Amino acid sequence: MLTTEQKLLCALCHLGGFIALPIIAPLVVLLVSNDFFVKQQAKEALAFHIGIFVGFAISLILSIILIGIPMMLILSALAVILPIVAVVRVVDGIDYSYPITGRFVR
């Protein structure tokens, strides 16, 4: 059973993109927390947000030849939906791994 503090820290990591701190929030929680579950979720969130940032950079470059525009739309949808799913799963006490970057982190 997760404590309220663990749930709050995990939610902060995953929802960092909504408060304009997508990379800083998980990084701070990763460095400050001593709990294994919270650190694992912070690593997951950090890898996901870095992946989204890199994907946006690539799609911005590819938008010159119009391929990047659909990529930006897909990445935007993923950047909104997947962190919300992650928070719901973590609040339920389930160890969540993002489908895109989860294999690299684990």
C-alpha cells in the first residue's frame, strides 16, 4: 500500500509537463526521494518527458517537409494522455511503465 506522500510525489513526476516542469520535476524527485517505488516512477517520467522533447525537436525539423506536423499532433496527444493514465495507475498502487520508453528504463 502506497502512502499519500508516495502517491503525491509520483503524480508530481508524471504531471510535470502540465505545470511547465516536464524534466525538472522528475529529476528533483529522483534526487530527493529515498523510496524505491518513487525513484522508479521518477525515472519512468523523466525518460518519457525527455523522449517527448526529442520527438518534438525532430518533428520540428521535419515540419519543413510537412512530415513533422502529423508527428507533432501524435506527440501532443501522447504527451497529454499517457501522463494522466500513469497518474491514475500509480494512485491505484500499480507500478506503471510507459509503453514508449518503459523498456529502456527498466
